[in-house]
Amino acid sequence: MIVLFALVVAILFGTGAYLMLKRDLIRVVAGIILISNAVILFIIAAGLTRGRAPIYPLPEGEPISDPLVQAMALTAIVISFGITALLLSLVYRVYTTRETVDKEDLSLAEAEDERQLEVERRA
Amino acid sequence: MTVLLPLLLALGAAPVVLVAGVLGARPAAWASIVMAALACGATLWGRWAGGGALDVAWAPSWGLRLTFALDGLAVLYALLATGIGVAVLLYSARYLPLHLEHQGRPARDAIRFYALIVLFMGAMVGLVMAQDLLLIFVFWDLTAIASYYLIGYDRHKAESRAAALMALLVTGISAVLLLIGLLLLQALYGTFALPAIVERATPGPAQTLAAGLIAAGALVKSAQVPAHFWLPRAMAAPTPVSAYLHSAAMVAAGVFLLGRIYPLLRLSPFLLDLLLVVGLLSMIFGSVLALTRDVLKQILAYSTIAQYGYVVVMLSLGTSAGVVGAAFYVIAHALAKSALFLTAGTVTEVTGEDRLSRLGGQWRGLPVLAAASGVAAAGLGALPLTIGFFKDELFFKAALERGWPFAALATLGAALTLAYVWHFWSGIFLGPLRGEAGRPPLPLVAPIVALGLLVAVGGVAVAPAADLAEAAGRVAFADLQPVEPAYHLDARPENLLALATYALAATIIAARPRWFRLAAATARLGERVGPERWYAAGLVRLNRSSRALLALEVRDLRSRIATVLVPTAVLVAIGLWATPTEGAFRVGRITVTDLPTVLGLLLAAVGALVATVPRRPLTLILALSSVGYSLAAVFAFLGAPDVALVAVLIETILTLLFLGVLALFPAELLKDQAVGPAPRPSLRWRNVGVGLGAGAFAFAVGWATLSQPAAQESVAVQHIRLTPAAHAKDVVTAILADFRGLDTMGEITVIAIALLGIAALLGRRERPMASDERRATSDERASGEEKRRREGR
Amino acid sequence: MTVLTRVIARLLLPSTLITAIAVLVKGYGDVGDGFSAAVIAAFGVLLQYVAFGHRAAARALPLRAMPAVSFAGLLLALLVTFGPVLRGQAPLAHSPAPGADVIYLGTLELHTALVFDLGVFLLVFGFAVGAIDLIAGATDRERGQGPL
């Protein structure tokens, strides 16, 4: 199981990193979602015990799942939800001001803006 | 009560003034004067009642207490802050309407001014009474903030704004030094309470460093060389502000703090020697520059640097006479300096001139003012029959105790002081008439007369001021020898030095044409290569580096992401290479009961791999949600139903949100993205390479970590045991809301901030310039597109 | 959307909210807590959007108040967290103290951890519905007032 968890975490992380390097911002957001998923899975996999749900009354003689990692994973899930929603609206805002979600177009436009500002400052 | 009353009156003054401001500017002025007078009276009453202390625990579990005490040091500085405050406010009540009228600003602007001055006063009173280092820091910063707004009060002038910013930045650095120092002290002695620290302090390098940092902060605030340059700039403020800033607040706060931590400074002779050097430099440098200045307020500004240099020297001489003398000096200086500043303000108001070279002979039109400010000037110049005589007597006494070289330097400093004071006063009032003569309104003269009277009375009956100074000295110096300043008509060394001073000053004044060029050249050199240049260059450097960082950040987002991923990978690789790995990795067993989990994991992996392929965003989103749901199933199989429930719910709502946002983009854009020009092959392989590398390292780290579970009993076991006591059955919920609730608190704060961010990004209000922006950028985009095609091919 | 969907959507709103509240108050005894309850409640509202469109939903529900709801939740949680500090206890020291008697309301045990969870619920609910509302509002503007 240990290798399998590590392998799946690695796949999620690797595909996330690959998507983050893509040109359009939507895929960047997708990449961040995948990386968050990788991290949450990693946290859960790091639990010291696996078994029944940690809810009283506890089963006699059976192992119970590590509740600490679950609490942390919950926190991580909710935060990644908030961040993803923020990123999505950021992407939309970028689109409304620049009419593109392509990173290369954006950096060209930024450079152009900088140049214009510099010209104005000189003038 | 003796502590609380002055404190509350001083701190409550600003709100009272603002409330009175509803009625208009004049009521606000009167409210400020009354509040300052009440605070002054309450301080006097507190001193009469024998002082006192106040200690309220407001967050005891974190060791946070509100501790104030009205000791000798606090009484002295609080009396100055409130007493000089009354004089300055009385003066402002007439001066400010005129000032605003000259600038064509509404009279209501004055309300803010009065409120800020009394806020400044409140911050000073709080600072001097605070016995807790954290409180000292808070009030220290409050004085900086109040002074920022006051120096930049004429906010339409670029010069004022720059001066205010400079004062804020420079004294902000002082606050940082103070903060580091007090945190060090807390780490050393485990408390922020100053009396306890003084009790526990023992000499040592760490203690020296902490006290040195705090002293450095105090020196910057007191405008000592080489951090003196902000003070002459701060003259851009309206005159009453300068008068107050120099005599009773802000600059005085620096030497106050030196007095407050004096027991700590005394532990290190090295620190005292360092202070001595800084003080002497400031004294000589400030005096020489003051002699070369032409603008009235500039002379006084450099004089302040020199005068606080005296105070630092006296403190660092480390004798009873020095410590009492320093406190006495602060009183005498505050009275005389505020009177001289107000004189400069009145003269400028009447004649419209602010330079010595265009003024002269004004005693004809302003005889009362000339007399009152003459007394004040004599006080600053330490002539007999003024309070100033005793400040120099104590100064000489302290210097003599240390040795003749110091006495010689003290004499030189005192002579220079007398010379520039004469230069200032005679330049305005004596000689042939230059500048218009006029009659000033009474309120612009009365406070100066009052201050001049105090200077003269102090020269006859020295006991009240001496008592104040001695009480203040006793706080700093537990084993204080009584020093009683008095007139002695005999040939003791102090008197001889005073006579030498007068003779030397007369020589300096008479020989002015001979040394003036040299002094002016020194001043110019200081301006060209001095610390003010370093400050300006530092600002330019900072701006440039932040622009460079911005350029790096914005130019290519992908390189930026890669620059995060690649160094991380390198670090991880080094870590893996350096760690012995033999037997560290475990494969783990898979049993039949694990099959559903394995299935879910495999589905998630497939979903993630699929997500890299599609060109259509819709397919991408579906692949993503399949990953999310598979993982939720895995969580459920692993005995984590809470996580599984939240994961399913959040995955669903996130998918819907993602679809909703996609619906906002026009179909052409998405199609364009999907079909668009294919990336250059090299880039594509770079991306695949980075992805594979990131995956490989995540695998290595993940496997290594998961193979090594912590050996000792998990905290979780404790949590499980404690859950019934916490009135809960679900351990996970109990952890979230109780055992580790602070984590949850932090998390929901993040969520709240994210909501603010979304609201700011998608809010209903369209920005007015958005449409123009859009047009402009779409043009740019077209040209950018073309450029890229050319490069791509 | 058909009439049937609308009727069902309207009927589902109260029952979703009741489910959410059940998940919230039972959080201490069973699966579920403030987060899941909040997201379930948000689904109820999202359904109204899908069925009636943004404008109608915005008329029927107090959506403008969502950021306020969110921050009320944050304040509530902050109060429970740092209130004990003022009384000289550790942050998040719940009352009644561990092991002490609690007031039962049916099988529900009343204590301040529940208030904390309520704060979390309000905040996440406000966040989710607020985000949905903002995105739907942006869609309206993009499409010239049309429903989602």
C-alpha cells in the first residue's frame, strides 16, 4: 500500500506540475487543483493507523483510523476550495481586462504596458 | 487613580477634540487647550499625591499586562508634554487660522491639527508612564504616526510630504531596532515588564546587544548623528508642530527612552562610551551647522540636534551629576526651545520673512517679543539668572568628574551654543531694520512671554525644576548622590568654565568672517556625502530592485513556476542523496480488504493522466472531478467518513463553479485555446520533463516519508482518549473545533479573505476606466500576437 | 426549465436546509460538521439558481447579506476562540469545561464548541453562496441580463 500511495501522489503531483506550465490559465488552475489533491491524499496516507471511523462508541479490538490526519485533510480541502474559487475569479478578471487567458499574450501585454508607462514618465 | 487620571485625560483628548470639532474649529481649539491643561494639572496632582502605579492584566495567559507608573521620569516628561502642549495649543489657536488662510484652505482643516497634537501628547504621556516594553513600543509607534501626519500637515506641498515620509521611515527604523531589542530582552529574561528586567539583568554580550539596539533606536528618534538628517527636513511642518516636536515630544522621546533603560545601559561601559562618541559628534556637528544656517527654523533644528547631543553626553558620562543634569537639561531646553520656535513663527507671520539675512532691527516693532525671546535665548545660551545657567553648571560638573578633556569639549560645545543663539536672536531683533515691521496679535506673543517668564523664574528659584530632575534621575540611577544646582560666587571650576565659555563665545562671534567660509564648506560637504545622500540612494535602490523583481515576476509566469519547482527539486535531491536510504523504504502489503481502496487510487491516477490530454476545457473539468470523486471514495474506504463527505460535497460545488466560470468565457476563446498554435517542441518537452521530474521527486519524498511513521505514540491517541471529556463522539470534529481549533480559526480566516478577494474581483461595480483599458489592451494584444507569430515561425 | 423542476427545487430548499442543520448539530456525535453542513446548504441555494435563474433567485433570497453572514461567522468563531483569553484561559477553552455537566437538548449537548462550529458553518455557507452569486452576477452582465 505504501508504494501505491506514494505512486498515486506522485502521478497527481506530476500531472499537476505539467498542467501548471501550460500556456492557458485555466489549465494552471486545473494543475493547482491536482496538486492540492495530491497533498490531501498524502496527508491521509500519512495516518499512522487505518481501520474504522474514529467515532464513539469505538469498536472493541479493531483498529481505528488516525483522526488527526483526517482533521488536517479536512482543513486542507476547505482551504484549497477557497483558493481555487479565488483563482477562478482571478482568471475571469484577467480575461475581462485583457481578453485573453494565455500567459504569453499576458506577459507581452504587461511588457507593453511597462514600456508605455516608462514613455509617459519620461514625457 | 493618580496614574489613571492623567493617562485617561491625555489619551481621551483626541476624541474629545474631534467631538468638539463638530461645532467648528474654534471649539475644537478650546477643547484641545482645556484637555491639555487638565492633563497637565492631573500630572501635577499625581506628583503631589506621590505618584503611583497601575497594573491591569488584560490577557494574563499570554503574559500581556497594562502596567503604568507615575515615577519621577514619567512626571518630568509628562509635565513637559502637557505643559508645553498647552502653550503650543494656545499659540496654534491663533496661528493656525492664519496659516490656513495664507494657503487658501478651509478653517475646518484646523480640527484635524488640534486632534493630532493632542494625540501626540497622549502618545507621549502613555510612553513615559508605560512600564511594559510592549506598551512602550506601541506608544513609540503612535508618536511616529502622529508626527507623520503633523509634519505632512501641508499635504499639498511635495516638500512636506517627502519630509513626513522621511521622518516616518527613519523613525520607523528606530521602532524596528527597539522591537528587536525588546524581543531579545524578553527572550533573555522571560518578561516584558521593565522593572523585572532591570532586576534580573546581568552584564553579558546578549544583554549589551539588546540594550544597544534599544539605545540605537532612541538615538535615531532623538536625531543624533548620523541619523540626524530627518529633523531639519521636518521643519516643513507648521511652526507649532516644530516647537512641540523638538521640545516635548518625539525627539524628547528618544532621550526619555535612554533614561528609561538607563539601568540596562549602565551594565555595559562599552555602550556608554559609544553613546558618548555619538553625543559629542552630534553636539559639535549640530552646533557648527546651526551657525551656518540662514533660515530661522533650520538654525533651531540643528540646535536641537546639538542640544540632545549634550543630553546623550551627560547620560553617558555615567555620574550622578550627569544623570540629574540630563533630566534638568531636558526641562531647560524644552522651555527655551519652544519659546524660540514660537518666536520664529511669530516673526515670520508678522514680516513674511523666514531668513536671517532678510531680517533685522525687529525690536522696534516687537519689543515685548524681543524681550521674552531674549530671555529664552539667554536660557538656551546658559547665561546667569536663567534656568539655563544651571543646566551648564551640571554639565560642567559631570564633565569635570570624567576629566579635563571632556571639560574642554563641554566648554567648546557651550560656547558654540551661545554663539548660534546670539546669531539667531541678534539677527532678528538687532541691527538696522530689515523686513516689514508689524503688530502681532496677542495670542502669538503671550505663550512666548509665559515660557520666557518660566525660564527667568527658573533662574532665580531653581528648586522646583531641580527636584523634578532629581526625582527623574533617581529612576535611572538608584544610588544617586544629591546634586544641588545653585549660584556660588567663588572660583570653583564650574564657574571658571562658564567664564571661559562666555569668552570663547565672544571670540567666535567676533571672528565670524574668518571661520564662516570653512564652516559653510563643511556643511556643504556634509550635504553632498552625508547620510541624507545614503538615505536617498537607498530609496532609489529599493525602488529599482522592486521594479526588477516585478519585471522578473510578470514577464514569464511559466519561468516563474519553473523557478519554484526546479530549486525545490534540487533541494529534495540533495536531501535524498545525503540521507542514508538503506532499509528506509518499505513497500507495504496489500490485502483483499484493500481492494476497493486500490481501485479508487488507480481511478484517480488515470483521471489525472487523462486531464493532461484534452484540448476542450469541458473534458478537462470532467477528468478533474473524476479524480476528486475517486479520492473521496478512497477516503471513505480508509475510515475517514468526515473527509469523504466534505470531499464529495466540495468536489461537486467546485465542478459547478468551474463550469460556471467557463460559461463566462466566449466559446471562440476556449476553442482558440484548444486549437491555437501548438507550443514550440522544445517547450513542450521542457514541460513534460518538469512534470516527470516533479512526479519522480514527489514519489521519492512521499515514499520515504510514508515508510517512516513516527515511532512514539501518536497525538491522535491522546485526542481519541480525550474526546468523551470534550462532550463529543466524533473525534475528527472534536479535533477541528476543540483540540486544534486554532488551525480551524486560521483556515476560516483564509476563506473569509478569499471571499473578500472574489468580491473585489467580480463585484458589481465596473471600474470606470475598464472599457478604455480593454480597448487599449486588445490593440496591444493584436500587435503582440503578430510579434509572437513572427518569432514562433 | 420545466415547471416540474421549479416545483421540486422550491420543495427541496427547506429540506436541504434542514439536512444541513441536522448535519451541523449532529456533527459532534456523527459524521459531518460545520463545513459539510455549509456546503449542503449552499447546494440548496445553488439549485434555486439553476431552476429560476439568478435574478429570480436573488429576489427570493437574501443574497446581498451573504458577505455579512460570512463575516458574522468569522466574528462568532473569533469570539469563541479569543473570548477565554480575556478571562485568563487558553484560547478556545470551551465551556462547560471538559468532563463538567452539560445541558442536554434532546440528545444534543449544548456547549461552546457548537457555537464555534456554527461560526464555521456561517462563514463557509456565506463564502460558497457569495461566490456562486458573484459568478452568476458576472454571467448576467456578460450575457446581457439573461438567466443562467
